[in-house]
Amino acid sequence: MHNFLGNHLNVVEFAPLIFFISILIFLVVGWLYGRYQVRHSDKVVIRDSLATAIFGLSALVLGFTFSNASDHFDKRISLIRDQAHVMKQVYHSSNYLSPSDRVTVQNTLKQILALRISKYENIKKFDDLDSKNDALSQSLNTLNEEINQAIARAPVSTKNLADNILRPQLIHLLDIFQEGILNGKNHPPAIIDRFLFALLTIGALLSGYTMAVKKEEDWFLTALYLGLMGFALYVIFSLEFPHQLQDPQLMNADFLKLQKAWH
């Protein structure tokens, strides 16, 4: 599933709906098949132990997927905050450089910030993301060269400060941005989503079948289950692909605040 989504990131927003519609279809198919069995068979037996095992496995994989997506989201938010913080530090520490070098470094930092804010805009596949990462990496390399050259030309009164404060901050900035570049494409193996899809659809098929055979059609609870399942899937995909399914203003809040302060 993630292999497909990775090459069609513009359809990620529809992934929860695809899952939801599939569950609904299998639920209806299971119910119709159960009605057919009741009409054409004298005795239909439901093995509760097997049904419970399937539902339990579905809950386990659903919980694991949610936990994994939540961990990825927390990691990304932490990286965003760390990136914004270290950029702010480097920007302030550029005051240790000569006036002309300070302007050059600060302009490059603004360029990096703009590239980072727009990184996930208008991307349809991972290749588009790779292109934006390449542009970001090039700007980071430029910043690295500019600051190292500027430290060598820094005024005598602030040269030690630039070397002992600005240089470590630069190293941290490069490291944290490189980690963010690598983390941006980090998603669970596609087989996990396929397994979850299979379990949820089979569980829905079994639920519909059981309702029909036992003549326990409670459509209120069925609608409630479908609504909660649809929302759960939306939450999972929102955590796994936050830049596609969540408000970009929310995801880039720290960067936007920093950009506003620099203008």
C-alpha cells in the first residue's frame, strides 16, 4: 500500500475513504451471503472462537499500526521544532561574523527556511520529494561553506565566539536537517498495511455474515462501528502522512513563526 501511495502521494487523502468503502462493501457482502445461507440451508453454524480470534487479531494489528503512526508523527514534530530552534540560534549567532558575511549567511538561512516550508507542497510522488530534498541539501551545503569561510574572516573580537558557539550550532543544524530528510520517507513496510486491509475487510465480511445468520441486525451499532472505524483509519493516515492530511499551517507553525520574525 505504501509503495503505491509513495508514487501517488496526491491520492493519500483518499486512502481512509478507500479503506472505509472496502469495509462497508465487505460488510454488505457478508450480510447478503449470510441471508442466502439462512434461506438455503437448514442449519448454519457460527464458530464463535474463530470469529473472536479474527477480531482479536484485527484489533492487535490496528493498535500496532496506530502506535507506529503515532511514534512517527511525534518524531517528525520533534524534528520540526528542533530544526526551527537551531536555525534561530544560528541566525542570532551570525552576529559574530563581519557585517557582509552576516547578511549573506542570514539570507541563506531564509532561503533554507522557505525551502523547508514548501517542501511538501505540490508533491505527487516520492521523486518530487527527492527533488525538493536535493534543493534543500544544496542550500545547506552552501550555508556550511559560507559560515566556515566567514568564521575565518570574523573580527578578532568575536572570532573565538564564532568558532566556539556558531560552529557547533552549524554542525547541529546540518545533522538535524539531514535526519529530517531521511525521516521524511520513513514509513512502515507495505505488507503491514496490506495485512491490516485484509484483516479489516475479512472482519467486516464476518460481521455481516454473523448478523444475518444470527438475525441480530442492529444497524445503529453497525453505523456506529463503521463511523468509528472510518475515523480511526483517518487518524492513522493523518499521523503517517501529516503533510498530506493535516493543515500545513499547523505542521509548519514553528517555521512560519520564525519566518515572520525574520521579516
